[in-house]
Amino acid sequence: MQGYEVNHMTVYRWIKKYVKLMEDYLEKIKPQVSNVWRTDEMYLKVSGNLKYLYAIMDDETRFWIAQQVAHTKYTEDVRPLFKEAREVAGKRPMTLIGDGARNFEEVCRREYYTMAMPKTKHIRHIHISGDKNNNKIERLNDVVRDKEKTTRGLKKMDTPIIKGYQIYHNYIREHEGLNDKTPAEAANIHIEGTNKWLTIIQNAMHERQHLCGNG
């Protein structure tokens, strides 16, 4: 804001406030995702320490369904990630494509277990040089890395900034691979207006006021 001096902690408090507002509103809206999901992890620097961001993304719409920030890569308990994905989507996937990490395979078997057929099939995709099979979720990782550079690193594992990245990816950023739609639009969630950030915030505030008025 030109001509104004704003403390960085004030900006952080704004981010925390409005991300939570948007998150509470958007979590009530179910995306219409496909039956094939992808999962991957990428490293993050949090207060100068190496951490990992796990993500589950829908293969067809590229909707970022769930996330989890963790301390380790291969031994982390990723049950919260898988539970969140099931709750957000309202279903389990028929196929889950991940890397060779054993923690993915074990949790997929436990969290998505069912007596019914067909069962969830977990494909352990091992990355090799020049491999393009996981490009969709790799591009998600690139977006997070680009955003992380502008924030000059993250300070806390539970920072609202990462949730802000997820909202940006799903509802704001248009994707060439989706014919210039957002993942939300591809998942049949439509946000009106040219400034989608503002529309989401206004809708969230209107809903909160409505709930408070009826409370």
C-alpha cells in the first residue's frame, strides 16, 4: 500500500484472519473430484529447518484436496492427510498414485479399507530421470516453491500461509491444462467476479453474519 507503513506482523495477522475466514467457508463446499488421486511430498524450510509438505490432488480437476506439514519423509504418520482427503471429497479414491514411500501404502490400506468392491488400488510410482507421469502434482509443488520464495521462508509448521497457497491453487489460479479454468471450476465450484479473493471473503463474511444472526 503506497504511502502507508505496515508492520509485517500486522500483515501476518491479516493473512491469519482472512485465510481462516475463507477456510471455514470453503470447507462446507464439496468439490466434484474424480476417482483417481495423486499424492506426493516436497521439502519446505520452516524456521530454517527441513520439513515436508504432503499433498493429495485430484488427477482430473487438479483440485488440491488435502495437505499435511510433517517432520519426516518416509516415516511420518500421514493418516491425518488421508482422513482429511476423504472428508473433503466425501468419498475414497478408486486409484491412488503415489511414490515409493511405504507410509503411503500402509495408510492407504488402513484408511481406505472396505469390504466392498472395487477396493482402492494404490500405485507406487517410482520417479526416474525424465519421468513425466507425475507432472500434474509436480507443477503444484512448483507453485508452492514460487510462493515460498516471496515469503522468504516459513516461520511455523501450522502457518496459515500454506493454507493460503492451497486456496490460491484451487480457486484463484487458472490452469492451461484445464482450458484456463481453476481446479475449483473444473470440480464444479464457481466463484463469481473478476476478483475471486474478494468474492470468497465477501461470501464468507456474509455467511458468518448470517449464522451469528441466527445463533
